[in-house]
Amino acid sequence: MTTPGRILLLVLAIALPQFTQAQSAYDVLLSTLYSKSVPTISADSLASIQQAKKPILLDTRAKAEFDVSHLSGAKWVDYETFKPEMVKDIAKDQPIVVYCSVGYRSEKIGEKLKALGYTNVENLYGGIFEWKNEGHKVVNSKNQATDSVHCYNKLWSVWLKEGIKVYD
């Protein structure tokens, strides 16, 4: 990302949470982050199809973030070190939902999956933050329910409204 792009994100991340309509501000932020190259799925929609469609959940955050909490059943595939071998056991037509904190890193992994020939890839809109904000459960590295969510850093933590904010 270019320096002007980073500055824009910084300004948005600081200013937008001050809006009275926090969700609308989050939506504005996400619309600037996402390239819309990977279809999105809402937290509530994912929750409603999990039993029927059984999508593969891929957490694209760093291992430290994943260990604090993740969606139950998610497989960790690191954004920084992603390799096709990490997903070789997944059928190309299997429903896959990628996610990260807010959806930016996961969208990039979703693009890579599509380039590898995966045909049913969606990005969790708003990431694990939106998942938790909508009241859905997460588990820790011991597969126990937790309210903790790793927030990447304090700047991004303003978007997590529900749960316990954790940093490195």
C-alpha cells in the first residue's frame, strides 16, 4: 500500500469511530479497504449456513492473533507466509470463507485462492471484529469459548465493540 493510502487509512481509522453511526462509519472504512475482488458474506449469513453448507473457514491473521481467538473450526493460514500447499487438501469447489480482523488481509488471500482455481470463496465482511460485534462466539487455542479478540493493534481496536480487546 502506498504512503498516501496508509495516511488515508490512518485518518479514517481515527476519525470514523467518532461518528454517531458507528456501523455506518465501519462500513465506510471497509468500502475503502476492500477491492471487491472477492464476494463477501455477512456474519449472520455465515452463522446461518455453517451447519448446512459446512464451509471451510480460513483465518488469515498472524498465529498470535489466531491463538487468542478464532471462529470455531477455522484453519490457520498466515497472510504473511501463505503458500498453496496450505490449502492443497481442500477441493476446488468447496465453499471457503476467509477472514482476518476486518477483511483486508483475508480478501488478499481470497484473491490468491481464486487464482489457484478455487471457485467458491467468500470473505467474511468486517472480519472477526464484525463476527464478535454481531454476538457470535469465538474460541481460543484450546478450543474453549472466549470473549477475547486480538485487535491487531490499538488503532484498529476501535472497531471491536464486543469482547475483550487483546494486543501483543
